[in-house]
Amino acid sequence: MKLWAGRIQTDTDSRVNDFNASLAFDARLYREDIEGSMAHAAMLGARGIISQVDTDAILAGLEGILRDLEDGKDILDPDAEDIHMAVEALLTQRVGDPGRRLHTARSRNDQVALDMRLYVKKEIQTLHGLALAFQKTLTDKAEVHLDTVMPGYTHLQRAQPITLAHHLMAYAEMLRRDVTRLEDCHRRMDLCPLGAGALAGTTYPVDRADTAARLGFVGVVPNSLDAVSDRDFCLELLADLSILMVHLSRLAEEIILWCSWEFGFADLDDAYATGSSIMPQKKNPDVAELARGKTGRVFGDLTALLTVMKGLPLAYNKDMQEDKEAVFDALDTVKTALTVFTPMVETLTFKSDRMRRAAAEGFLNATDCADYLVKKGLPFREAYGVVGRLVHTCIAQGNTLETLSLEEFQSACPLFAPDVYPALALDACVRARKADGGPAPEAVRAHIEQIRVFAAARALWQASL
Ligand code: ARG
């Protein structure tokens, strides 16, 4: 017998039940659903909307259900439509009449909106912690590679010398944005939808602020229609996770490149690499590749939910049940990706000699050579031309700028003097880039300190929730 039997007279077609049901995926909301019901019941009792005796019976019943579910007991009716129906039916089965009073002044529409908010809020905390942990790994790794010179690229062509620390800290900075984006999402969604009812609020003298406070929200959603039809917080989360995955996939791509024989800049720990079933020599970066690939899933989840929400009339529509699998899939994907990425990067070893050699070839000091002439008084555009011609000669001769004789330098431009040689040395080129944000070890060290201060403050945010 369906809960709604009355208006609907015949049994639902079993194919409709299968199509309609969400228990298979929303059962994971059981904790939030029960906690939400407990807060709602407590408020109903406190306001005298239901009796204290009924309230106590409901609370005890819900506590028992929660305990059993936490213990892994298989107590949910698999034929229930969704987690809300399943818990309510179970409660009534266990405590009788009081269970039938729980849904007073409530609808599944505000209930599901609540469950999702509670769930997402909790998941944001977990993600926030994982993102900070990954950022710490990047920062710690950077600290030991402040002097590890490597080529910096544009267009994947060697461009100017940087350090590995500088490169890794670029990712730490991306993670800073990810962490604060998650906080923003949390802050904006921290309002309780309960009391919105199906869409038009309720005639009962509820105390929305009381329910909200019991559940740890800072306030209530101010409009009942919006409360039940809003899934911005899911979209925002998915957008934040998509951007985070962009970052992971870019690093994944670089790790894949760095571990190739062609680059040979890095070596994965064996525990984070895979072999081939046929080629005995292979050591494959599957983890990085999968993270790169799973980025597509997360974008798909965002695109799916954006498409579901687009053009929906107010207020609740069943389409919105589709929010769950998208959100759950993205959360699961990003959590596992971060969980495996952190130790993979932590155990990644870098071949400093190969990086240095790569930085020594490819005329990465050409800009520095032009800058040298600028410091001697030549306009930059002219200096650029002089060095361009020198590079052209070097390529033809198969040598590098610093191997040119002083006569060769001076015939290109009389401003060249013996001090050009130390100016072109790789380490000098890196050390000279000491403006804020640059690759000079002192500049990167300052950035590392800044990120550590940030991380400590953000860990406090989490503890304050
Ligand atoms: N399972 C539904 C969902 O996830 C719960 C809300 C159902 N509300 C309704 N009026 N049918 O969206």
C-alpha cells in the first residue's frame, strides 16, 4: 500500500515504481534524513504542534533506526520509493501512531533539500581537508627543490629557466583557490530549507530558526519557493569540483610527460605505477592518466545537472531527483582522485640532473642575454634582435650562447663584455628573477611561507564548523 493511496486508487505499475524510485542511490542520505527528522520533531514538540509524548517516541524510534543503520543492519524496505519514505515507514512500524505525526508541517520537498544540504556541507569539509593535505604535499615537495633548476615552458617549448619548487607552487596556488571556493560554496548554502513545506510554507506555528539552529545552519532560506527549488549549491559544488579536477588533470598531464623517456624528469614510485601485460619494460602512469580521464566524468556531472535544472518551472519537479547521482559521483571521484594523488606526488622522485640539462639546452637564457644588453644601455627591442641573430648562429653551429667566444659576442654587439658569461649562467638567471612571485629561491620560499600561513588559517575554519 502506497503512502499516497487515496487520491491514487490503483496500484502503481511496477515499471513506474522502478523508474521513479531513488532508494538505490539516496539511501546514502540516511544519516542526514534521520538527523533532519529528529530536529524537525524536536521543534514540533517544543512548539506544542505535537505532544511531548509523541515527540519522545519519535526521537527514540529514529535513534534506534539510526543506530541499526550505522551497525549495517539491512532494515530499509527495498520497495520503498526513497530514503524519506523508507525511514518514515520504518518509524511507524516501530513506534506506531507517533510515527504518523512526524511529517506534520513538512514535505519531502523541503526534506530532500535539507538532506542534500546537510550531506554536501559535510562532504565539503572532507574535500577541504583532502585539498589542504594535497597542497601541503606540494608545498613540502617544493621546499626541497628550491634550487632544482628546470625549463619553464610556453607552447610546450622551452622558454625560460625556473625551478621545480616554483612549478609545484603554481599548483599549490591553484589549490588555494579550490579551498576557498569550497568555503564560499559552504558559506552560501548554510541556510535551512525546512519549514518551506511543499512550496508554500506551512500554516503550523513552526519555528524555522529553531530547526535551523538544531541542525547547525546559520539561518533559514528566506523564500519557501526558493528553498525547495534551489539546487545552486549542488551546481556550485560541481563547478568547484570541476575546476579542481582541471588542476589535477593538468598536473597529471605534466607527470605523464615528465615520466616519459623523452622528458625523463621524474620517476613514479613503483607503488604508484603499473606494468604492462605484454611489454616487460613498461612502467605506466595509470593513476595520473585516470585522474586526467575522470576529469571528464566530473564535467559530465556538472553538465548533466545544469541541463536538468535549466528551464525548470518553480518549485519542485521530479527532474531534481537527478541531482543526487551527479553530486555523489563527482564527490566520490574527486575524493578518490585526491586520496591517491597526494601520496603519488609525495613519493614522486625527480631527476634534477636531467632537468638541469634540459634547462641548459634550448637557449633558455636568451631573454637574460637580451636583458644583459639592456642593462648596458641598448633598447630592449634592439637587444632582442641581436640575441635572436646570435641564437640563429648557434643553432647553425650546434652550440649554445655561453660557448660563443667574446669576439663572436662583440661582433654581434660591441656592448658585450666578459661579464656576459656569469650573466648567462643558469643559476644566475634563476636567482635574478627574484621579484615577488618569481622562481628565485628566496621568492619561492616567501610564497611557501605564505601558503603555510594560509593553510593553518583554513584548517581553523574547518575546526570552527
Ligand atoms: N526522491 C525525491 C528526490 O530525490 C524526494 C522528493 C520527492 N518529492 C515529491 N514531491 N515527489 O527529489
